[in-house]
Amino acid sequence: MYDYWVVTDRTTGRVIAHCGSEGDAIMLFEFNPDKRTYHKQKFILDQVITVTSTTDKQLSGQQGLPAAKEELPPMELQQQVWLPKGQGVPVNAK
């Protein structure tokens, strides 16, 4: 189990920092104690759930459909469909 400290802003709820030690969290809290808070978070790594499935791997809508009859065009035709490279003048953003 790994613990860490979270410093948050009370007014907005925004996370300011994640700290590994309580001393660092207290130091950040003391910069503005009226608007900040800190609390301990626990991170548990050792809980693993294993799920197995034995159903058919096809989607329900794909079952029973006929095979495709259309063939893909040759590679030469596919290259003719591509768009040409841009020939415009680049924009100077300075």
C-alpha cells in the first residue's frame, strides 16, 4: 500500500500538488491556509481481478452475414485516388 498527500484549493477544488511526504504537504498548505487543504490518499496495488470470456468473439450484428463479394482495386488505382501534396506558401507565424 502506497500513501501520498494531496494539496487542494478549497475554493475551486483544483489539485495543487501530490506530495510523497506529509511535511511537504503541510509546507504547501501553510502558504495559504485559508484557501488550501491537504489529505492523505491511499493507493492499493495488490488487488487484481482476472476476467475470462468463453463467448463467440464476433459482434452480435456480424453473425450470419454473407461473405463480401467485392474485391479491392489494384494498388495502381489506389495511388491515383490520393490527394496531391500541398503546393501553397508556408505561413510565417512571427
